[in-house]
Amino acid sequence: MNFLFVCGGTAGHINPALAVASEIRRVLPDSRILFVGAGKELEKRLIPRAGFHLVNIRMSGLKRGFSPEELVYNVNTVRNLSTAGIKAEKLIRRFSPDAVIGTGGYICYPVMRKAAQLGIPTIVHESNAVPGLTTKLLSAYVDKVLISFPGLEDLYRRPDRVVFTGTPVRGGFETVPGEADAQKEREKPLVVSFWGSLGAEHMNELMTGFMKLNAERRLFDHIHAAGRSGGAAVMKNRLKQLLSSEELPECLEIREYIDDMQSVMASADLVMCRAGGSTLAEITVLGKPALLFPSPYVTNNQQLENAKQIQKAGGAIMIRENDCTVESLFELVSSLLGSPDKLKEMSQAQRSIGAPNATGDIVALILNGVPGNP
């Protein structure tokens, strides 16, 4: 059987697709799997590294302003859309997929729209509480829309085709070994913070002051990922200046990126992060109490709506960037870490809304939708 995956742009789109594709490869080792992306750097790095073949079709998004530059950009997007549709049809006819699965990004629209027109089973997954433009447009044509939060079916054009599955997580998050042992071995609680692969300058500045307070009081261990845009070196140098020290204390660790996120997050007592769909899927599966800082730069306030869903369930506290100070954040974290019953309650709430079986459930839906599949 042949499966075509379409995703683009961000890890939040790519990682769920990789999780589902890897499970299909496990269940059907003789299947052929092909990924289509829009030529972004993250696609070119993550997808081949996972062992899948990737082809790119040029596609861009839409700007929402009316400046001359934005209007020119949108005209080029319309041209790209037309060209992408032609290339998508050639690719689909050549690869002959039994199903096409999309997980977000503008490239999904021309490929999945063409697949639906050709009568090929199509499934699109939305990891955010608020559907993106691509998902919203495709929901009128695809066979199934898979969503990550229950009770939001009416946000789509065909609610009868919407299925709650949760968001697939990267391999290892469902069964991380040694979580309890790792927590018992530490003398102090562990806080883990990160703002995405590239980081966030303002939040890194906030974390610098936050880590300075902890260096002075030594209340907990803290691992922070500053992002691959050079923020780690800047933070380290600034902290050393603030502490008048050539070395950081052992309770503080600053990395560019947390490669072993599964084990690090499993050991954490509290997580501070953005509110992207994939990240939330991971912390809910692991049952990690969290402080969520929705990115204010995401279209349609998607992360804000995601965070509201988790906060409503009781698994996290949502904090807006502009409402947060170093002192107030340190006081809140210290208070939570000093309240094990509260952390346990938040952990149970997270697990109650997690979807550890999302990957398997989605693969079952895909295979059940393929005509003639036993």
C-alpha cells in the first residue's frame, strides 16, 4: 500500500505526521511512504532523518495586511497555488497513493484538494483548538477531519466528518522509562522550560532574571532551552555577569535545544512552555503540570485557545507574556513546587485529557478508510 503524507513549516505539523507514518511502517513494513513538503528547512532536516523520502512543492501562505509588499506576496501565493496544484496531480498519479494524510501547513491545500478530486481517501489532522485556514478550507472536501480537543466539531464545515483523536506524539513519550526513579534520585525539584526550536528573545530575557533569582536561593534545579538562534550563549554570558561568576551554579543548565526531551520532560516536576498543539499533546500524555505562555505571534491566537483548553481542565496555568514579571513568576513556581498535592492534582488533570493512543487510533482510521483493506 502507498501512503502520501503532506505537512509543512513547523515541528507542530511535522512531528504528528512522522509519528503516524512510523506506526504505519511498523504495522505494514512493506508499505511505501512519501512525504510532500514546501521546502522549509525543518522539513528537510526532520523528515529524512526519520528515514522517509521527501519531495517539495513550492507553496507560500497568505499575508493578512494590505501594504504593497503584502499584496505582491499574495499575488505570488496565488500563482504558487496554481502551479502547486498541477505538480500535486502529477505526483499523485505517479505515486498512486491509497490514502493521503495531511497534518497542517499551506502545502496541504493543493495536494489534498487534488487527491479528493481524484477520489483518493483523504484525512487531515488539526492539532490546534482553533482550525487553521488550510484545515478549515479542506474540511469541506476531505473524508475525515481529526481534532485534538473534544467538543469542537461545530467549528468545521462538515461536523459529521469530524473525529476526536488527540494529537500523535513523538516516539517514546507514551512509555518513558524511569520517570518515578528519576524524580526520586534528585535532591531538588526540576523545572524544565523551552519556547520552541528557535526560542523567544523576550521570554529568554525573562528566564535570565528568573534563573538569577534561583541561583541566589537554590530552591530547584532548572533546565532551559534557549533555542537555536544563539540565545543560549547570550543567556549564559548575561547570567555570569549578573552573578559575578565565571561559572553557572549546578542547579542551572542552559541548552540551545533539548534533544532528549522525552527523558528530560519525564523527570520534570513542572514545565514552562508555549502552547503549540504538539507540545500540549506531549505534556498531557506524560501528565506534567505546566505553566503555559501562549505565543502572541501566532495566527488567530491559536495557542491562546489551546492553553485555555488545558487550563479549563485544571492541568495548567495560563500566563500572558505581558502580564508576567520575573518576581511574580518565581513566586508562583516556588509556591507550586512547595505544594505537592496541587502538583498531583494538575498531573491527574493533564493525564485525563491526554490521548496516549492517538497514533494507533489514527492509523486504524486511515486503514479502515482504504477501500479493500481487510
